[in-house]
Amino acid sequence: MSMPPFLRDIEFAVDLSLVNAKGWCLDLLGHFLPDWTVVLASIVISGVAILALGPLVMMYLTLLERKVIGRIQNRYGPNRVGKWGLLQPIADGIKMFTKEDIVPAQADKIVHFLAPVVIVVPALMVFLVVPFGERMTAVNLNIGLLYFIAVSSITTIPIFMGSWASRNKYSLLGGMRTAAQMISYEIPMTLSVVPVIMMSQSLSTNTIVMTQVGDLDLHWFIFTPWGLVGFLIYFLCAVAECNRPPFDLPEAESELVAGFHTEYSGMKFALFYMAEYMNAFTLCGIATTLFLGGWQGPFFPSWLWFFGKTFALICVMIWFRGTLPRFRVDQLMGFAWKFLLPLTLINIPVAALWFFVPERLAWLYSIAIFAVSFWGLVKLNCAFVPEKRIYPLAD
Amino acid sequence: MEILELFSKIGIYATMALVLVFALGVVALRNLFHCALCLAAVLIGTAMIYVALHAEFLAAVQILVYVGAVMTLVIFVIMLTEHLGGKTIRQTNRQSPAAIIGLSGIVVLLGTLLMKTPWPVTAKALDAKVSVMSLGKALMGTYAFPFEVISVILIACLIGAIVIAKKDVSEKGPS
């Protein structure tokens, strides 16, 4: 990238401004406090930043969603509290806090209480490995990606706890649907990540971003055939994982009232919602990291690139919600097992082909393979529709 | 820095104690669903101990396989058999005295073995870190044959499960 050196310096300074601010704070503390408090303070600063970021992101995601959905449905969305409704999330928060907390008489009190508390923990824990910008990963684990997949797989258990402890048929049905859906979609999601691991030869989220460096910082994995297919599969699975439309069967309003959180009110309900929105954010963040080059990009500071790409993906999720009707249960399961799973399995050898064959030829081969397999899968998945019978003597 | 080490030591021992408490819960609680939740907690606690011992990969796999998949299946089964989930059952029966005798025998045996084994704590052993890459190379290189054998066995199990499940349907079905 050709750029005057002073511009480069400015970019670098803006880029690392947040990291530098933390370093400056620690230096200040180091002057008059013992060493171990500085280590502790470093942990606390990163921890508090993450703990504050999660709820903040969730609050404004709800506003963004309501605004965008409003525009899609040709109305304004919230615009009364503050300028452009900017204080709406805070008003909602106060409302949630002051609402009565209702626990069903037959409910299992302890588990009913624990479920919304536990569900926030994995949702916050995955923030640890998300690389928000250059040198802005809270913990650069060498198994970062595996950590993300493992921790986000815990989410099913608190959902089970909530649905079982409520002693409500709708809750139980919602919980069962969630489990079936999450188990099914976790498999193609995990497998769609494998080509990325193969190419970057690392599980660390930071290293994965680093391997997408190139001319103009645009050497993203999505610009390769396996990256594009992997991204599409990953993103569809991510939408299903956080139970958003069109995969929102676990909380289908028209069938199950509200699914697993039917019996929750006030702050407990808010916690379920918070976990859901934070999951949506981290799943999009990881999609950005894996396929869209993470914080790589020309001109702007790295964290701006990361948040821009992530929010673009979230807007696509909201767009899905505004556009698509809900799936049927059999369509949902069939889509995961009969379409996405075989496609991911094909994607892995294609990535291997990319590794060993020169680029032009690899493009040709992989497009051919994907075209044939896509056509075959669509053909195989076509349900048999019998011809319409004609009864000549009926009328 | 010693204070930090002390903190981490306290943390590890607290985790171990919690794991033991939850493990007791698995065998002592009367509600099956609570037992399953305790088991999940035990498995997560074990993963935390792995992390403390610098075996991050093992910890992640432990959570992914046991908590993410096995526990979900266990809870799923408990919820499918609805009256099992709500009912409370006794956790002891007439065979428990015999079981205690057998178990104490095993504890004594394992204890003596643990005491007799010399645990060589050298600098080399303390520094040993198994990276994911070396693990993968070992699986694909040195241990490729047993690895493949295990995968063949697993596939055989899967196909077997499908065949058994299918047979039932065709016998009972209308055709």
C-alpha cells in the first residue's frame, strides 16, 4: 500500500488510540502501586470494557433493529424518547427493572431463577476472543476459534433449564425445538469453519485475521470460492443459532406464545433478550473475523472496520427478519442435514484443491464442483410432488 | 507477584472443591433433571481445571463434546420422558452397601498406586506444552492407523444405529 509516511503515522496513532489509552492508565498506576495491582488492573480494565460493551451493544442493537424494521414496514420506529429515539433503550431498561418479577407457582424456583443468569455467561465469555481491532483482542488464545465454538455450544443448557423449570407446555415445546435446531445447525457451522483453519493453519482469531493481509488490505477469505461458500453457510447457521427469523421456531409467537421464555418477566426476560442479541453480535463478529478480513481494511482505523463489517452483517440479519416468513420444522431440519451439511463436506476438499492448484485453474475447478454439487443437492432435495389427479366423472 | 499466584491457587482449589460438591449432587439429588445439571457443572469445572493446567485444547474439546453434545442429549432424553423429569426418585437401593465395599476397594487400590508412583517433577516436564499443531501432526502421522480404525468403528456404530432405527419403523408401519 503506497501512502505518505505521515498519513501512515496518523493512521497508526488513531488505530491504537484505545490500546494506548489503556497502556497510559497502567503506566500511571505503576508509579505508585505495587506490581501485582498493575496486572490486576490490566485484567480489570479489559474485563470492564467487555462487560460494558456487551450490554451497550445489546441496547443499541434493539434500537437499530426497531428502526430498520420500521423503515422496512414503511413507518418511523421509536422516535419519542430523545433525538431520533436514541434514549429509547434506556427507557426500556428502566421499564424492565421496575416490572414485577412473576414466578409460576408450580415452577422449579432455583432452576427458574438460574436459567437467565447462566445464559448471559457464555454470551459474555465469547467476547474474550473476538478481535475488535489491531492488538484489541482481550485474550489471544491459541485455540481462540475452538474456544468460541465450545463456549457458544453451552447456550442450549440454560435454555433447557428455563423451559423445563417453567412447567409450561409452550416453554417445553420451545425448549425442545431450540435443542433440535441448535444441535443440527452447530454441525454445518463448525464444519464450514474448517477451510479457514486449513488455510490460516491456526486456531487463533488474531492469526486468522493476520493471514488475510494483502494488497490494500483486501485479501479477505470471502474473495475465494471456498470462502464465499463457507461464509454463506456460516452466516445462515449463525442466523439459526441465535434463533432469529426465518429460523425463529423456538419462539414462534403465533404458535408458542414466546417459546422458552414464556414464563419470564421483567429483568429475567431482559437477560434472555440480552444474551440473544449479544450472541447475534458475536456470531457476526466471528463471521467478520473468519471471512471478511476482521479488522483489515484500507484508510480507516481497524476497530472502525471491524464494527462496520459486523453491523453490516447484523443489518442483513434484520433484513432477513423483515423479509422472510418462518420455516416449517421439517424444512428447517432438512435444510441443515440434507443441504448445508453435504455442501460443507464438499467445501473442505475444494479448499484443499485451492491450496495445491494454481489460482486460475483452482477458480475453474471449484466453480465447476460447486455448480455440479449445488445442482445435485437441489435435485435430490426436491420433494416428490405427485401429479394432480383429474376426476373426469366428479362433476 | 506472589499474591497473584496465591489468588490463582485459591481459585484452582475452590474449583476443585466445587467440582466435588457438584459430583456429590449428581449421585445424591433426587430429581433427575437436577442431577443432569449437576453433571454439566462437573464437566465444566473439569474443563476449568484443564485450563488451569495449560491444557486449553483438551478443555475446549471437553466442553464441546461433553457439555455441548452429550449433556444436551442426556437432558433431551430426560425431557422426552416427561414424568421422569418431574418425579423425584430414590438414589439408593439394597445393593448400595455392596457397592460401597467394592468402591472402597478400588479407592484403596488407586490410592496405593498413586502413592507408589514416583512423579518426576523436572523442569522439562513442567515446560512441556502440547500445542494443537503437534497434536494434529501426531494424529495424522504417528497414530494415523489407530485414528482411522476408530473412525471406521464410529461409522459402523452410526450405520448400525440407523439400521436398527429403520427396522422398527418398517415392521410397525402400515406397508
